[in-house]
Amino acid sequence: MMRFLSVAFAILLSVNLSAQEFDLEGGIRTGVSNGLSMRMYTGPDTYSEAMLLTRNRGVQFAIFLGSTDELYQVPMPGFSLSKAWGGHLGFAGTKVRSLDEEYYYTRYRRVPVLGIDYYLGLNYTLNRIPLTFTIDYKPFAEILPERFLRINLWDFGFGIRYQFSTKI
């Protein structure tokens, strides 16, 4: 019982400390590119973000540099718009079809990919709890060895990020 009360007190104490300045966010992203994200604010409205994403039976590491603008037109506080440019590097799976003497089969082969990304996100930050919910759009273009260019304009996603402070 004492353990439960101490955990509940710690949670309530952290919820009420909203005067703290958060400069680091970590979370998850869903969509065509699923994965983990870590965002570090480098200024009042600029940030750099690293994502470890899975897509097309492979893993890509993406880095973004961007800015966040508050949306004052929305009557509810907490909404912001994030825009960023970046790139990714990693591996993806591609289909290889083979026609054997008796069988026609498909297998996947890993190939390296290199590409550029754009990020546009509508963020909502809760007032009392350090959570940010995001609906985002992340189109990308990448170079593959087997076909020269692959472009995906339909990478919409949803993300949840928890806010941290590196300042004590």
C-alpha cells in the first residue's frame, strides 16, 4: 500500500510541474515508415530529429532539421505545426522473382537505400501531462541499386512523444 501511494504521489507531482522547459522528446511513429523518434530542440522554435524506421522489410536511419510554429489561429492552445527536411540511409527488401525449371518463386533480397525526406506534422501538446500527439506527412524519395528511384508520396502517420528535460 505504501509503495502504491509513493508511486501515485510521484506521478501527481510530475503532472503538476508544468513550468519546466522541455527540450527533448522521445516516442513512436506509425505509418508506412514505423519506428522510434527522438527530437531535440536546439532553439526556441528549431529542432533536430533522429528516427529509426522500419519499411519495406528493412531498417532506415533518418535525420531531420526543422522548425515548429505555434498555430495561433486555432482557438485551443497547444497546437503547433512542424516542418523539416532530412535524409535517410539504410537497407530495404526488394522482390526477386526466379523461374526455375519446375518452380516460379519469389524471394526477398536486402539492398542499400539512400534518400531524402520531408516532414510536415500537426502537433498537439497536452497542458498538464508532458505528451505530444502528432498527425504527420512524411514523403520520401530514395535511390536503390535495382531500380534507380523510388518515390512514396503517401506516408501519413500518427505519433506519440513524451517530453523530457535535460536541464535540472
